[in-house]
Amino acid sequence: MTVNQVKILTVGQVAAIFHKSRQVIRRRLHDLEKGGLVETVGTRFGRARGRPENSLVLAERGVDILKERGLLDQAIPYEKVLSCM
């Protein structure tokens, strides 16, 4: 699965992918958001109680960095990677 196929992930999904706690992921994503690499686009996917589940997407700057590092094909347009939420 590639970045341009997923587009949107929740904190819980990122935590499961990297086998880290949600708290660790939230802290790291907060830093990435402050740096303009990811954006929080919404909350609560079917949750009724507890902490709202934030949804995260790559920001344009995050896409640029992935392209610069060769992790994302340069030919892929932004609209194929960025969420339309």
C-alpha cells in the first residue's frame, strides 16, 4: 500500500502500523503538524466516548519532502496524494 492509496489515517492506525503507543504517535504527529508536514482534518470516526480520533493527511510540504527523498514518484500530482477533505 502506498501513500497515494491511503491519503487519510487516524492516530490509532498510525500507532498500529508502527507498533507504538497512541501517546507517542500523537506527540510525533504534533511535531510534524507544527512543521507543516501533516494536517489534522477531522475527528471521530464512529467513536462515542473517550478521546476523539483525529484524522491526519499529508500537507503539500510533506509531499515535497517525500518526493525529494525518492519515497514518492516525482510524476505523481499533488491531487493524487493530498486528501480532498
